[in-house]
Amino acid sequence: MHRVVFLIAAIAALQGAAGGALAAVAAHVEQSPLLATASQFLMVHAGAGLALAALAAALRQPSRILFGLTFALQGGVALFSMDLALRALQGSKLFAYAAPTGGATTIAAWAGLALWAAARFARREG
């Protein structure tokens, strides 16, 4: 399970790097609200990914559900942000409905994480 924790952390770090790069592009190359939004989403969710990796590492038995929801969160944010960045920089979409699919996946993953945490709380697991 520790390998999965490091994979989550690596994805989060790459998202943070991509968010920083998009912020630089938005500030110096193409002042686009789409790029600013993509950057913000990547940066915020990079921190969330690192926090979720730390949470999984701290648990006695990390849950496959936690891992699945974390990957859904990271994947949704990546899909959403890539589509916004392509729209801003190339005037094209990643594919039809990429941003709404990524956004909906991100929202669903957050809701799933809330339910997972509430269930663990109710069972008094740690």
C-alpha cells in the first residue's frame, strides 16, 4: 500500500507543478480566466492530494475506497484543467464534454470522500 501512497503524492506534485506553470503562462503570456481557473484547481487539489496521501499513510489499514476516490479526484481535476488550458491556448477542447466530465468527477470524488470519512467516523475507525 505504501507504493500507492507515493504514487498519489507524485501525481499531486505534478499537478502542483502544472498549476504553477499555468499560473506563469496566465500572468505572462495569455491572460485568460480559463488558465487562471485551471491553475487554481490544480494548485488546490495538489495540496489535497498530498493531504490524502498523508492520511492514507497514517491509517493502520488504508482503504481501497480512499485510494479510488483520491485517484478519481486527481483524474477529474486533471481532465477539467487540461480542457480549460487547451481552450485558452489553442482554442480547442480536449474532447467533447471533457471539462464537465472532469468537473463532475471532481465533485463526486469530494462527496465520496465526505461519505467515506463520515462512515469511518461513525464506526470510530482510525
